[in-house]
Amino acid sequence: MPVKKLKPEIFEPRLFELPMNGERLPIQDTTPFYPVYKNRENVLFEGDSIEWLKSLSTETVDLIFADPPYNIKKADWDKFESQEKYIDWSMRWISESSRVLKKLAHSISVVSQRF
């Protein structure tokens, strides 16, 4: 079956052009979380997601997109002492996410299935 190529005008190239329409911020690893990038409308944070969620007011977020660790031990950031510690951590970030989401908001989580 031939592949139909999409016309270039369908894409929004301004989103992906460099330089970006914002600025990278200096790393501040002395706090649990810190801003690393900002533009006129948004700020991207790096660090402890649970601590960052705790800093937000209740029912103020429209969307959460999460790609949490799977505890499959393929990277240093994806290792927990035990399955119980992983479940405890998961319940804490899910609970904080639920608290900050507005009543009619959405949460999207990337998950994996071990084969």
C-alpha cells in the first residue's frame, strides 16, 4: 500500500523552529524543583514532581501529562527499593495530581506493560 505524504502546510513549523521563542534558565539544584525553561505563557520545571505538585493550589490545573517511572529498573531514575515503595510513590503523585486538577480537567499518563 503506498504511503500518502502530507502537505507541508498542514504542519505548524513555528512550534519546532530554533531558536525557541523562550529562554533556558540556569540550573538551580539547591531546591527540590526549579524552572529550566520559560516563554511568555509557560514555564517548564525539573525536579521532584511531588514537591512541585504540593506547591500548587487545589483545583487550579487543566491538564496533567505524566510519564512516570515504570519500576522496571532500566535506568537509575527508574529504580525503587521495592514494589511497595514504588506503589507508595505512585499513590502520592496520583493523589497530588488529583488534588490540583480542576473538576472537569484531564490527566494523561504514559504506561507500559511488561512482556
